[in-house]
Amino acid sequence: MSGTLGRRDALIGGAAAALLTMVPRAAFSAPPAAKWRMAKPLPAAMGEIVGVTVGTRLYVFSGLNDAAGSVPYGASYRYDAETDGWATLKEMPEPAHHVMATQLDGQIYLFGGFNAPGGRRLVWQPTGSGWRYDPASDTWHATAPLPRPRGAGYAVSFAGKIYVIGGVCSHGDGADHTPIPLGSKGSQTVTGWVDEYDPATNSWRPRADMPTPRNHFFAGEVGGRIYALDGRTGSVFVNNASITDLVEAYDPAANTWALVGRAPTMRGDVNGAVLNGELVVTGGEFHSEQAKMAFWGVEAYSPASETWRTLPHLQIARHGFACAFMGNDLHVVGGSFQSDGMPGVYSPTATHEVLTLA
């Protein structure tokens, strides 16, 4: 019997060794030396927030209170890295969640999102509101409204203009901006719309549509092109949506889009930021019949070399969070550490992680 066991163990060991030789060495490479560290938490735990850096400060806005029936917070906070402290700012004049935000020339612009008109609960109403926030005076100023109301898209600034891309504009088929019942399983209008805002004239004009209509994606500008990565299709709600890994690039000068590849990880409700010619994407959310989860992987895409690299993963998986660089420090704040859409389960976090990249 012992001889038989010996031969069996030898066969198993040999098969395992052979299998290992078939796996690329990169799969066993050591993780990068950089590590995430914890910083001062957000003053309140919340998800569906946005983050924008101006100078050496991080500004966080918006937020969604799921426990109260999907009511927007309208929160406004400022983080100072030198003191590792947060300050509470003047609230958004019109609270909304899933807004599209960016900064240009030291001013922060917020467009669209979903609100709760008349305090209605369990409804996401697409809005076209536009606001400019002045960090120096802590004041809000109305802008020309977004001509095509929607939420869960993305805003990117480039060459003196702001581009609001994608999002969800309506419950049902069409662009009538009808309220979206929370958790609705009905059809929704997910768009690839691109609207260009000129702060100098306070005016908008439509541009070429993104080829893949999507929401809850990340977008950023590198080398004069705006890249859209990952995201949801079909619905604004994770339980009823599909996700994509497509990477599409927009050339504002030519007003054209092109498919440039696929991301290594397919996920929705992602966020990210740009540093040194790389688009860094992290977090996200996934739903299937077998799993319901949040992501913590971090991947960086270089359009110049058309390559991806893996960075150290977050300490806390999350989605619906704020994300921005301050210098070489990538800040990830808030969000939810578990996929949404489970009755009575709410998982917002106030945690704040920082990764320093060379």
C-alpha cells in the first residue's frame, strides 16, 4: 500500500510541477513596493460622491442617503493634506447625487445628476442643473443648465472647455427625463451624449456621441484625447445592468471617437484619476446570479504605449467613491464597500485611503 501511495504522490507532484510551468511568470511576480495608507476619514459615511482637486486641496461633493429612501445629501467638504483635516463647506444649492464634476482654472463645475423633487423618496429624477463653485470664497453660482439632463455620466475639462459625457436620462425609452423609480427593472435610456460647455460664454453645444452608451464609468484626458473606460450599460441600477470593459477615445479637435481597446477588468461604478500620462482606474461593482461584490483592484492605462499595469489594490473594496490626485498622491474617499441593491443593506464608508506613486 505504501508503495502505491508513493507512486501516486509522485504523479501528483509531477503533474503540479508541470502545471506551474504552464502559468506565465508574471502571475507570480511580487506586488509593487508602493502601499496604501489611511488618512483622516470623511466627516460622514456616504457613497455616490465626487472628488475634485484644486491646488493642494481635495473637494468632495454630493452623496446619496439610501437608508432614507434614496435622498441626495448635497454635501460639500474640503480636505487639506498638510493638516490631514476636513472642513465642512457651504452645501450644494440643489442637492443631487451621481453628478458630473470637474475643475477648470481653479473653479469647480458640477452638472446634472439625480435629485428628489419635492422630497420624493424612492425616485431618481434626472436634472440638468449647472453650478460653479468658487473655492476661494466658498460660494455657489448657477451656470447655463446642461441642455440634456442626466446623471451618472462623467465630466472632463480640456483646453478651456468642459465635456459632459454619457449617463442616464430617462425611465423608459426616450429622452423625456421621466423619473426613474428606485430599483426599477424597466428599460432606461442610457446615452452616449457629449455636451461641450464653454465657461467663457456660459454656453453649450452638442458634440459627437460616444459609440458605446454607458453610465457609471471613468473618463480622463491624456495627450489631447478623452478616454472613457468601463461602465454600465442598459440601466443605471447594478441589479439590472450589464457592464463593459471597452476603452473608447474622443478627439475634441476632430470631434470623433475611436475604439482603442479593452480594460483588463470588466466593472461598473468605477472611478479614477490621471497622472503622468496614465489613466488610473479602481474600485467598482459587479452583480450576477452567482456573486454581488465590490472591486478593490487598481489598474493604470498608458495610451502612449497602449499598455496596462497593475498597482497595489485598495485596502477596502468600494464603489461610488471620490477619487483624485493631489500631486503624486491618489486619494480614494468614501463610497460603499458592498454592492448595492440588497433589501435593507446599506454599506457606506467614510474611510480615506492614499497611495503615493512615483
